[in-house]
Amino acid sequence: MRMAFVCAIVIPLAGLVAMSGDGMELVRDGKATATIVAPAEDPLAYAANVIQHNIERMSGARLPIITCASEASTPRIVLRVRDGAARLDGFRIRSGDGEVVIEAASPRGCVYGAYALLEGLGCRFYGVEPLGIIVPERASITVAEGLDSLREPSYENRFPSTGSPEDHIRWGLHFTRFAKSHEQAKPAERLNLSQWSWGHIWPALVEKRFFADGSSPERMNYDKHKDWLPADEKGKRRYNGQTLCFSNPEALEWFTDNAVNWVLASFGDADYVNMWSADTLGIALCRCEKCKGRGWNATDWYMHVHNVIWRKLKERGWKNVFGWITYHGSEEPPESVQLPENGRQMDFLYAPRPRGASQHGPYTNHHSTNVIQFT
Ligand SMILES: [Zn+2]
């Protein structure tokens, strides 16, 4: 099983850069005093632009970007890739002798490093503009000497869940959101990007019947299938728009066929489909005696259903990757259900935030520990 990590923000690095009159001046009284050194292309060029753009917003000063370090006087900010600089797409920031050096083993690490430097200068990148980005006003900007900060992630892949194919190339990613029409898919094809799709589809799969030929879905009528509906704590079966009684073989068969129809009709060509349950703690599980009798937690049920969908997709000749999401703080690691074939062609997204944003579970905030529990 491959592992990925999805987030829309960059992790803050408080205290990385001190504001000090004794350090390296990048800007003095609104005038640029430093230079940025980076290649003209690839994610390092993007990282350089991110620094230039935000320092200009902070101070009004536009730091020049040049490609050749030997032509840049000090002080300067140098972005470079070096084997072994940091694990995966981590980064290292060092300062001294008139230089701030942002290094990474992969180009994307330098993008993270650029944002980390800006966060150290007081910027915040919580989400999309205008509300999600905070840029303080500074007439002068100084970076402390003697910094040496290494940041390395616990995850193989990290990526923002928004953006265009061009944005994803700038980040050095090789995949982007699946485009349904041929016309919309052209940028991704031109850039040779794999295409993914994901989202909270379970409620729609409960609500509607999907068809393999792609015709419009119809509202599902459970009048003749009341026993497919989940039971509440009092044993009363009722539609909750989130799940069914999956210990009922007919309900499981119908729901997983419905999911397969949805994948093949909507995303048959996607390289990667990640199908998420409802956005609620515990997936509002069926509480009938049979379901309770399994003793499974919500993630066990979630994986059980996914395993059936995966098997059916493979039987239908679908060759791509199928996955699910785990939210920090509201999803327990599975206890009973295993993945088929050790997770071959399956994928696992870890979102470092609780489901529904405001729900908090009893789990640790230590994301690498959470991921180990799941894997
Ligand atoms: Zn049940």
C-alpha cells in the first residue's frame, strides 16, 4: 500500500527566523538589499517566486532573482537541490556568511522551505486568499545568522488538495485532479500528469442509484428494502444518508455494485480514485445486533466495504489505484479487517485534521504515530 498525505496548508515553523538588527538584511527601509539565487525553471524557480512575491507584499521591496550564485553578492537567499540534504521532501535552512541556504533532496522540498522561511518572517498560509494568507507589513526584514533547521516529514507524499495542473507541476507533483471532459483533460495530458479523483461519495452512493452506462443517477427507493437501512441505538431502522446495514449481504452487494458503477461510469480513466465515507465521526454505523456482533470499529467497516469494491473493480478489469481517507482525530485504526493482497493497488490518504473540521477524537496529535497505527 502506498501512503499519501493531503493538506491545504504548510506546517508553520515558529521561531525559525528571528527579527534582529544583527542578522542578514534582506530589506532595509523598503529597499531590497538581498538577492535570490535559483534555477530559472522547475519547482525551485517557483519557490524563488514565492519568496520574492511575499517579501514584496511585506515590504514593497522586490528582491532580484538570478540563476548564477557566483554573480550574486551577499546577502543572498540560495535555493538548491542536494542529495541527502533532507529525507523525502523535507528541507534544511541554514544561514551564515551572508547567505540563507534552503536545500532539499527533491525540488518540492525547496518549495516547503520557501514557505517555512516566510513563516519564520511572520507570514501565515492557512488557506486560500484573501482570508487564508496573512502577510505582515515590514519596512525592514532581517534574518538571523547561525540558523540550522532540518525539517523532515513522516510521509512519502504530501500535496495541496487544490490547484490547477500548472500549480501541481510548480510543486513538482506528477498528478492532478481528474478532468472529465477531453477538453479539460488537455493541460494534464500536455504536462504528462496522472489524474486522481476523490471526495465524500458515500452519502451519494446511499442516496442514489448509479448506472454503469453513465446515465443520470436516480434517487434510491428503500421502501422494499427497509432491512438494508441502518439501525439506530434503539434498533429502529431508518435512512441516515450515510451508510447501510452492511452485515446484510443484499445491502452490501447493492452498495458495492453501485460504487463500482459510479467509479467505472465517472472515473473509469482516472489513474487513482479515492472514495470517502460520510464526513462524520464513526460513519453513523448500523447498530443492529448482527453488525454490533462483529465487534468492528468504523474503520473496519469502512475497509471491509472498500475491499469488496476493490475486488469487484479488479474483476471488471479496472487497473488503477483505489483508496480511502483517514482523518486525524476521528478515525480509529482498524482492528479486525485486513486489506486484500497486502494493499496492492490500494492507497491511503491521511488528512491531518479532524473530520468535519470541528470534531475531535481521543487520538494523539502526533501524526507519524497515527500513520504507523494505520499501516
Ligand atoms: Zn446492521
